[in-house]
Amino acid sequence: MIASNEGIEKAIEYFQNILITKDEIIAGKDLTIVEKDLTIVEKEALIAKFERMLFGQKAEKYIHQPTEQLKLDFGGEMTADDIKAIEEIINKKRVEAKKKENTEPKSSKRIALPIHLEIVETIIQPRGDLSEMVFVKNESSDFLEYQPSKHFIHRIIRPVYAPKTKEGSFAVATVPDSVFEKSKVGVGIVAHLLYGKFVMHLPIDRMLKEMIRQKIPTNSATIYNWVKLGINRLEILYEYQFNKIITQKYLQVDETTLKVLESAGAASRKKGSCHLGYFWVYNDPITGCAVFKYQQGRGAKYPEAVLKNFSGYFQTDGYSGYEKLAKSENIIQLACWAHARRKFEEALPNDKVKAEIAMKLIQELYHIKRQAKEDNLDADQRKALRIQKALPVYNLIGKWISQNLKKTLPKSTIGKAMQYTFDRWDELGNYMLDGLLEMIGRRTVIIW
């Protein structure tokens, strides 16, 4: 009887182990399914982003699509006043979007001629005897025209004067400083060659043929030398402008890629191939001046070397390469609201409700920014307006993100958007410290 009980107990233990193993397998498979679901969500978001890049609009501006009523979901921990404030902003944005749709003017078929161009008038009188007629008005027709550029010889004449008493020295004007010493080329033609070569991408040979057609005796070696002279002088101006800008107290820094053709001396790559280089832009938003500096990589060492002595406000995107520089005691970092908003725009296919709430709240900050510009406020007035109107909205966005972040999948697109904004929250609010600061950084666009 004892042996029989022991056998039953062993059988029970055996089946219990099987059940435990089965439960572990099921739990593992459930975890695998969850991970695959998250992967699918990430892939779908990535595909949607690529589709927007290929086929969607490039404007940063968020346009509300009034296809369905927005359902609000604020969670249970926000106060009634917070929920009411968000509802008021959402409803106001909905009304503004509808009003704009109804009042937006239709595009005209003909473009208006530019008003800054010189007007050359040709008066055509009617035929016949006009002695018995009185002028009433002019009938005019405007056309956009082009006059081909021309080469000419700039001759500088310096009259020489001698004293009538035939005593003393002659009087003659000093020779003007020449940009290109010991050369007979003028600034205008060098500027034209640089523009044609590096802006319009015209080959030197093609510009040489243009000069030959105008019977100007020259050759490609001479033109290459003129281009080299122009580049050497521009380098002096560039260094002056670069050092002037990086010593300002407020800088916006960004980087963008470009493909660089390998030179004949590149040992690691074959001739004719390209490598990926970077243009770093250092922008002074107060004066509107910017300089670009080419670097072979995107590492943190490049901005750190350029801005090692910088002190002031430093505005960037979320790239980690700026983190060490931003931790300097002499630097206050500002983040860019355009980048934060773009993250929520990318999350629209993932969670339209939360993404639209966030974008409408951020849009209210843009509305306050636009109000300051339209009212032509000075720096002190802009700061006061931001403290009065933007700060409450900023705090409201912070509460909403804090409430919803913990209820959102961290690997989802909406979760990443909230986390991106949460991680840079202080930097996003620093623009309210001074009325001269901007809430967004300028986009870096290189057009080749």
C-alpha cells in the first residue's frame, strides 16, 4: 500500500513538472509574441516615415485633418482644471483650422512679376496726326525680360597735375587697392566665374568658350588661376566671419550630410568614389548670419574643438554628440520644439489620439510665438508674454506627458516621442529665459 502511494506521488510530481514546463513554454511564447508585435509596430512606423519622406509634404506645419471628432483621454491623475485647459486649447485649434480652411485664398494662375527689378519703358505712339487729340492715359503691358551679361574693360584714369609756378611736386591720386595684386582681372569677372562654377555648376571649359565667342583672348589655365585667386580671397573673409560668429552669446548648431568625391590621392578608396562628409552650421539667429564648416565625420570632437571657448546659449537638436559640450558650466543648452513636434507627427499612425493632443498643445506655443512677431514686440516684451501665456501651456504639456508616458509602450512611436520630449524637458523650456532666444532652431538645408 505504501509503495502504491509513493508511485502515485511520483506520478503527480511528474505531471506537475510537465504542467510547469508547459506554463514556462507558453509564457516564453507570449513574450515572443509581444516582442514581435512591438517589432511590427516599429517596422510599420518606419515604413510610414519613409512613405511620408517620399510622397508626403515637407512642411513642418501641422494641419489638422477634420475627418473625425477627436476623443480626449487624459488619464485619472490630472486635475479638472488641467483637463479643462487642454480641452480649451484643443477646441480653439479645431475652430482655427476650420476657419482657415474656409478663408484661405485660391491660388492664382499667373504669377506676379517681382517688384524689385528695374523697369525699362518703351513708349509706342499711335500712328497718324495727333495734333487735334488730347492725351488721356497710358495703357501698359509688363513682360519679364533678360539682357545677357557683357564683358568690358574698366579703365581707371588718374589725372596728373603740375604746379603753375613750376615749383613743387606733381598732384596725382593714389592707386586704388587691388584685390588681386599683379593681375589685370577685376573683381566682377572673378565673382562671375565663382558663381558659374560653384553655384550653377558650369564647367570651366564652357565659360571659356563663352569668352572666346566674345573675342576675349584667354585660355583655361588663366581662368583656373583667376578662380584660385578668388578662392584665396574668400578664405580670408570666411575665417573672419567664422571667428566673429562663434564668439557670439547665442548659437544654433546643426549638421547635415553631403557626398564628397574622392581625390586622386585618396589611398583607402578608389578614384571617383564618394564618401559621406558633414557640413556643420553655426548660426547666429540674432544677426541672421551663419557659417558652414566641413568635417569628415559627425563625432562630438568637431563641435567641441570649434566651441571650446564658447559661453552663452547653445541650441541644438537631440543628437548625443552635443551632450558633453552642453554640460559646460558656461553654457545653457536649448532644445528645439520643431524636433519634438516632428516626433509626435511621426506617431500619428501609431496613436492618433495622443499624437494630435500633443501637437495641438505644441501648436499653442507656436501661436504665442507668432503673436509676438505680429505685434512686433521687443525682447523684454516677448519674455513677459512667454511667462504669461507660454509657461502655463508648457507646464500643461509636462503634466500630460508625465501622466501618459508610464501608460505607453516605450518602444512604440508615441512612446519614443514622449520619451524624447521628457528627456529634454528643461532644455525645451529654456527659451523663456530671454526674449532674444528662439523656441526652434533653423533647419539646415543644402541645395546642390
